[in-house]
Amino acid sequence: MSQIAEVLPLLRGEMSKMRIPHTRDKVYKDECVYTFDSPYSDSGLYVNTITFNGVGERFLRHDARVSGCKIYLHQKWTQVPHVRSEDEKTQEEPTKLAIGVEGGFGNDPKFDVVKEHNLVVVRGSDLVTIPLPCTELPEFISNVLNGIISHGGMKQTMQLASWNADQEKIVSKYADGLPQVNPSGMKISQDPKQWKDAASDATDNLWLNLSTGYIGGGRKNWDGSGGSGSALQHYIDTGRKYPLVVKLGTITAHGADVWSYAEDEDCLVIDPHLADHLSFWGIDIMTLEKTDKSFGEMEVDLNKSYGWSKLMEGSEQLEPLSGAGLVGLRNIGSSCYMNSALQCLLAIPEIQQRYYGNHAAIVESLPVSHNQPANEIAVQFSKVADALLSDRYAAPLTTEAVAEGGSTVVASLSEQAIDASTLEKYVVAPTMFKHAIGKDHPEFSSGRQQDVTEYLTYLLDVLKRDERTSLGRFAATSTQHPTASLFEFHVEEKAKLVGGNDVKLAKIGANTLRSMMELPVPLDKAVRKPVVDDDEAEGKASEAKRPRVDDPAHDMEQLLVPLTACLDAWQGTEVVQLDHPTRGQRLPFLKTLRVKTFPRYLIVKLQRYYIGDNWTQKKITAEVPMPLHLDLTSLQAEGLLAGEEELVETATASGTSSASAAAASSAVTPDENLVAQLVAMGFSENGAKRAAIATRNADAEIAMQWVFEHMEDANFNDPPVIEAAPSTTGASSGDSGNVIDEGSIEMLSAMGFTAEQARAALTATSNNVERAADWLFSRMDDLDAAVAEVLSGAGATASSASSSSPSGSAATGPEGLAAETPAEGKYSLMSVISHVGKSAEHGHYICHVLKDDRWVLFNDEKVGKTERPPLGYGFVYIYRRNDGPGTW
């Protein structure tokens, strides 16, 4: 009996579950929803004919079991070297920063693709494969399979057309009435051979100042190539009055590259009077031909030359690396910020343990009702972790060769060798992850460049919300702390009365919680770096030819800002006017900021970007030497020092403090105006009431933040339980009249504690939520035992008496991963994210990660060993506390 005859009854029985995919259906035919397997993988890709999910061989049987599908379309594609025809050899090189369009990249294929399709029947552990096309198949099944094959697929839907970097040019406002100064009657030759850089005698990358006739060199490119910079220097030396320059060699009858050096433009512009402005210098625009590359063509050349063999740091050629933990991520359209963030996060042992070590458990524990794994945060993050930390997608460093028949073998002299890293089977393009994380965010769902620090904060917040429900499926109870808690810490905000010893200390809570230390870069504390000649080997003659460039951006690069100055600025010692509760007036207080708890991992952001006088974003390029080992013990919170007295709220007529009275009032009655504001934003009334209760009727912004963190809770839309106001008479925890406030429980739960832990803390502290938070943070070494003791009635009084923890012994964050001591503020550097460009929303991100005692550069797909990480010029640094356990 033939295979088709053997399975034909099964096929007919499965037809009722199948349907032909519509164009609106999500068909994941290009990539596995659980891994980065694709049709190019050695085992191909299987497409579920019921859910249309693509599945790799590893999870094929699991997918069949949970979906009930027995019929899959199997796609197996093989890349073979493309042999160029004579016509193709005559085609022009790319001239446009775009993919798949005329003049752009992707029009000169390196490979041809041999596609093979099969129908696969899953019968328990056995697979039955039927090559397609097959005339013996029922027509409906053939139509379903053909519908999947011809469908555009979700990759096409998700992929953002963001590669075209050609910017829409603006008309320069300086073009009208442009001053042109030529007292000597100078004329510029139309012969390109006569054009030279006035500063260096260079004959390429030349720019003519349309106002003065000065010919100078263009600016250096980010890879060290380019011009002398003398054209810009001339603009500066002439008082910044003549901003328009045209690139010689690009002038034709159709126009030319015109750049405006003016600070409010500083980009390629349109000069509608270009012909007249050039005629002033004796240049006839109609007779010139293009002899030099345009700005866009130069950018294309830079990108083309930035292949692996040319990946350099200064004069150092990087050693390519590949293997487990050394896998790059494809840039899917201005996604270098995401790629850098992922590489740094997935270098952290706890995150590796949770999302890489549990990859199979995350996939297999997904509820059957969750039939869209591509949208599941835990699945997609684990999918990326599995790809980066295993060697499944690590391209071999040796070249491969494709023999006849499509089998891949080691290159030999008789076969055509190819760069293995260019094979699609090794590609890790995090399109599904980007879509899952950013689908509800207007910026992170777009193809635009983003600030990596904003993305890190958002990503950790998304993980925290998802982990409320997902962690219980695959992680042990003892390890169910949110990933974000690894980075969270509390600060001590202390204000001391000027000329007195009265002190105000901010209560630990949401307002003192941080996930990143943002250090200012005070340029007023900068010192000038010693001058070092980069060309010592070439002698002093090289210095004579190097033009002087004194523009502010270049000058700033010669400055060094000590880290101590940044830390001092972060502490922010300043005089503020605050209410004095006993004197009844506003008085000057000296306010300082210190670290109350040290996180297991510290994210340090250097505030290199600021808004300039003309409301444009400026970058601080000065060096800030960040150490490999960072000691922050000097920033340890002090608490109350000898002789200092903490100010407390004055008592009301009823005998309770004003703070306690307000807390008691807000705990039982949601503010109607606040609820109305939240309802007007589109949230349910019950959810709005819960937010008001949990935040004690804080302002709408704080309440809305609580909503975003809890809107996926199962009881979010249920009516809130509004208890009677808690007793303020000081009754013991055992008094039946001391009712635990539900709002206080929700507030502590929002910090990451369980309802049971919150209830115990409130019991031990007479329902005071601030003291309860301190009580929890000070007992993280053995919190379960402390909770059990209080709930048994044995430790409430003693616990209440000691609820205020010493400033140096609180937990690292709201999840309390480890108790802190003053000696634990010492850190070692793990990774650095650097940014090339003038604005955080433009340019390019790369990261350096310390792996196995060597620094590894991750530049999207490029991975290499380097000896010189840019410690002084980074944007984001991630440090690991020296006593951090590295495990949950």
C-alpha cells in the first residue's frame, strides 16, 4: 500500500478542522513561533494547517499535541550560489540606502533558492512525508496547502519598511538673499582636476562655500574616513555667517548636494537658487558632469565596506567570534537599540537561567487557550534567549560550500565557497519579539530609531506585567521575583533644615524607587585632556597637514569629566523651600540624594543628551572614564545622624497624625474626581476605583501607572472591597477591631509582595503602610519565617517595634532579592552600550559585553573580540554587584 493510500482516511477525517487561509489571517510560514527555525533550517519549517503557526522540528510533536493538528505543510529551502549572467554583471552598484528598490541593496542576489514542499502527517512519534504536488490528495487539502504557500505571511506583515534612509530635504532658509563675497573677482575653474582642499591639498570630498568661494574638505565619517573638516572650520572661522556649501563633483544640470552648516539646519538642503549662486563663481551648472560620489552614495559605500573583514576599532582589526553566547541579531530596521539591549540583558545569569534554562518549559506550559505564541511575551523573550545563548544559530567561522544537490559541506577547492554567516539558516531576526513587545507602544512598534534607555525601561516593565501570570507556569515559587527587580533600588531623599538639625526623610515607597542611576555630565567640572599625536609614527609633518577644527562639538571631545563630578551632581545637593510642620512656615532645607539599597545589577546612564538653546537635542561627547570596578559605598544612605531629629506630621484634634488621618480616609473611599478622570481615559469604573484605593487617591498620573501595571490582573474589573477605616488607636495586632486595609495590601502588592506578606507587615505595624514597607524590606533574609511568626500572633509586637530598618540593611528592591549591608555597594562592569550620532533618536547603537574574561563587541549581526571597549564614551553601563549570587 502506498503512503498516500495509507493515510488517506486520516486526511479525510482531518478536513473538517482545516480551512483555506484568508489574506487577513496570520500565517507564520517564514519562521517558527517558538524558535528561529525557518524554511532555510536543515530540518525546514512545518506550518500547522489549523492555527497557521510555523513550527520547527524541536516542537513539532508538542504543537501537534496541544493544537490537535495532524497535517502540516513542510517547507525546506536551500540556498545555492547564484551565477550572474552577463546582463547582471553590467548592472550599476547600489546608489540608494534602500532595500529591494531600484538603485538599492538586494537587487544583486548572491543565492538562488531551491524550494521543496511536502505534506507531513504526524502520527504519534511517527512522521509520514508526502512530496508535493501530489495528484492523489483530496482537492480541498491541496487548496489549503497552496493557500499557505501563496500567502504573504506574517513576516511580510510585520516587517517595517524603514531601511530607506533618504531624508526629505528641506529648502534652506539661508538660500534667499545669500551673501556672496568676492572682492578679488576670483573665478573657480570648471576643470575638476584643478579643485583642491585649501587646507590639505586633497582632491576628493571637496565642498565649495557658496558665499566665499573657499574650497575645503568634508567632515570625517564615523569609520575614520572622509575629509579634513576644513570646510566646516572655514564656516566657524568666518563667524558662522556663511552656512551653505555645495559638494564639487556632484554638480549637474539636475542639481547637487548642498549642505547647511547652520545649527538650526545642519543637514542636506535644497538651494532653489543654486545655478545663480554657482554662476557667481564662474561655474556653469549646465556643462558640469558628475565626477564624485553624492552624500547618499558615500553612505552606501560606508555600509558596504562595513563588512566583517573591515570591522575595526581604530587600527585594530577585530577577531570574529561565533558560538553559544556569541550570536548576533539582524537589524530589522533601525533596531540596533533593541539588539544592544537584548545582548546586555541576556548576559545576566539570572535572566539566562529564567528564560534560556526554562525555554522548553515556557513553551510547553503555555495554556492551550493561548494559541498565538507569537504574541506571548515569555515565549518570545525565551525564544531570543535560546537563539543567542545556544549554538543552534551560530554560523561557523570557516566558509562553507554548496555541492550539487544542495547539501552543505566544508569548502573544498573544487566547490564554490561561500561566507557561512550570509546563509539564512543562521539568521536571528527578532521580528516577532519586536512586534510582541512594542505592539501597544506608538514608538517601539515603529521602525524609527529609539533611545535605548527608554526601551530598557519599557521592556523591563512589560516583562514585569507579563511575569505576574506567566512565572507561575514555569518557575519555582521561591524564584518568582520579577526580572525588573534585579535592577530596582531605593534612594534616600533627605532634607535638613539650613542652620538646624531638623530633618525630613522621604518614606520608602514608589516615589523612592529607581531602576536606573541617571548621572548628569557637568561640563563645568570638565578638564582638558592632554594632547596626543595620533600620527607619531609618521613624524611631525603629519601634524602640520592636520587642519584645526575648533567647532564646539569637536572641542568637547577634548574634554574629560571625572566620574566623581557626575556622582556629586547626581546627589543633587540643593537648597529648597519646604513646610516646617512645627513652626508653621516654609523654611530653607538642604536636600540630598543617596542610595538606600543597592540593586543586584546597576544600570548607569550618562546623561549625554540635552536640549540646546534652539530647542534641538545636543550631545555631550566629552570622555567620562567609567571604571571596571565601581565603589558606591560613599553614597550609602546615612539615615539620621547624631544630633539630627526627624520631623513628623503634627497631630490632629482627634489625636491621629495628619498623615495617618489622610491615609485612613483615602483607604476606604475612592476619590470621585480621580475615578472620573481614569474612567474618561477609557478604564473601567471598578478598575479606576481599585487604582484610587491602591494609590491612596494620589494624582491621576500615579493612579494611571498603577492601572497599567495591574490592568491584566484577573480581578481588575471586579468591584473593589472597601473596608472600614483602620483603627488608629494603637490597638495591638491581635485586636479584632484593627481591620487590615485592602488598599494598603494592594499598595504593598504593587511593590512585588504577596497579599499574605503585606497582611503580616500591616498587622505588625498597626496598619501603617510606610512602616509596613520598611518592615518587609528589613526582613528579606528570612521573610517567610517572619510572616509566619506574625500571622501566628507571636511576633507582632516585637516586629512592630523594629519595623524601621537601618538605612544600610534594606533589600535591593521591592522584590528584596538579597539583604544589603554597607559593604555591598561595590560593582564590576558587565557591559557597555555606546551610541554613534548626534541624537538618541538617530545614529547607531553597539554594545560591548564582558564574556569569559574577554570583551566582545556586538554590532547587530557582527560579533568580534576587542581589547579596547569604549569605557569613557559609553551611553549605558550595566554593573554587577560583587556579592550578587547570580541565581534566583
